[in-house]
Amino acid sequence: MDVFEAIRTVLAVRAYADRPVPHEVVQKVIEAARLTGSSKNDQPWHFIAVERAETLKALSEVATSGRYVGEAAFAVAVAVRSDSIYGVSDGSRAVQSMVLAAWEEGVGSNWIGFANLEPVEEILGVPDGYDILALLSFGYPAQSLGRGNKRRKPLAEVASSERFGTPFE
Ligand SMILES: Cc1cc2nc3c(=O)[nH]c(=O)nc-3n(C[C@H](O)[C@H](O)[C@H](O)COP(=O)(O)O)c2cc1C
């Protein structure tokens, strides 16, 4: 898939078909995360792939803003080193790599973030010194999606040319 086409069409997918995603795709998603560039190439992250149904269910019981992880084909938890001031930016960049790599394979995903992620650390055995930044759920979309049908602010509201407020065309 063309990179811009992937960016144009990818959407948050929260409902998944009851169909497994091949392990090779999971490997590709993790590799996309590993290859992502980080500040000073510090790579202050650790990615935990979860494919076991019982672990996905346990995650869904604590992830209050993403219960649907229980129906996902797999999930990836992104842990970042607590002492890294760039952990959030670096980890977020790796998230986008994974989302796009999965989308190219027809696999939808979503970022489950911030609400009640501490128990996730316990379930996944994340050691002290790391914080969970995001839990990503992945799976083939349950419904076909309007490709590229997004609700986004108009260009004039979010972009300028040369100086803030000068219309960008
Ligand atoms: C930092 C961050 C945290 C998010 N947290 C959640 C979340 O906890 N639960 C959820 O269902 N979606 C979450 N999302 C997904 C957003 O709601 C989604 O990206 C946004 O609504 C745009 O969706 P669309 O691309 O389908 O238009 C999060 C997204 C980001 C970037």
C-alpha cells in the first residue's frame, strides 16, 4: 500500500472479526516498532505482543477505555522507560509505525490509552522502571470501513504558510 494512501484511509478500528491474524503479521508489526527512529536513537521502549485469548480477556477487564481488546486478535503493549524524557514521543512514533504496518496487511487497530493502565503492567509483568504508554488492539475489521472517511478539522484551521494564520494552500 502506498504510504499516503495508508495514512488517508486508516481509521480507529474497535470491532474485530472473529478471525485470527497470522503470527507473521504480528512479527511484522513488532518489527515495525523496533525499526522506528527515536530521540538520540535511545530506543527507550519494550513491546509486549499478546496473542493468548485469556490474556486479552484479562486486559479487557482492566482497560476501561478499551474493553474491546478482549475481542482483538492480538494486542501490543508499549512500555517506555520511566527515566526517559522522550519516552512518550518515541513510544508514540512506534505506535504509528505499528498501526500503519498492520493496516497495510488489512489489519485494523486502535490506541487504548491512559485510563487505568497500571493493572496492565501487573498482568504483563512489566518491571519497575517502565510505564505503559499505550495498549494497541489489532484485528481484521468486523465491518467494512468507509475508506478515508474521516472527521477532521479543515486545513485552514490547522495549517498555515510561513506565519501562523496565513492560509496554507
Ligand atoms: C493518545 C491517544 C489515546 C487514545 N485513547 C483511546 C482510548 O483509550 N480508547 C479508544 O477507544 N480510543 C482511543 N484513541 C483513539 C482515538 O479516539 C481516535 O484516534 C480518534 O477518535 C480518531 O479516530 P479515526 O481515525 O477513526 O477518525 C486514542 C488515540 C490517541 C492518539
